[in-house]
Amino acid sequence: MATEPRVIHFEIAGKDPKALQGFWGSLFGWKFDTNNPGGYGMTNPDQTGIVVGIGGVPEGAPGHVTGYIRVASIDATLARAVELGGSVIMPRFSPDGSAYLGLVADADGHVVGLSE
């Protein structure tokens, strides 16, 4: 069965994830479950509409905000993006063995996450 692309997650990543979680949590009244690798905080979609994740970045890397879209096939979507002039930022991978993610960019370098 084909899956219609849907926005399911967005993340905010920066140098101090605890401070970011505190700021956005206080601003919007969000609660974060940080019982994830690296203390990555995730909201309950019942609270926020979609999952909001806040985590850190590697030393020296810039912070970012990335939206994630659920697709039927990450590999097929990445291949199509390349055909359209985009690039694969991160091929299909599983951060925890239960979900698959990938990152793609358009020709101008705008990055979007993919989930399967």
C-alpha cells in the first residue's frame, strides 16, 4: 500500500539542547521525553500536532531546523530528488533500529528529512 507523503516531525538542533528544550518548552508549554539517545527530546504528537524533536549538533556544526516527511520509500525518494537536481545529504539509516530516516536537499541546499 502506498503512503501519501505527510509532514510528521520537525526538529530543532543546536549547541545546547537542554537550553533549547527549556526555551521552546516554556514558550509553548511543551513537555519533552528525553529518554532517547543523546538526550534527544521529543514531544507527544497529541500535545503538539506532530512530533517536535530537540537535540544537539556535533562540535562545530551549525544548528538547524528540519522538517521530516513520511514517504513510502526513502531510497526511491532520494533517487527521485537526485533526478530533479537535488542531493542526498544522508542516505537511509536507522538511528535506533526501529525507524528509518534520510536527508535530502534541493538544488539551493534546503534540507528536508524523510521518514519511512
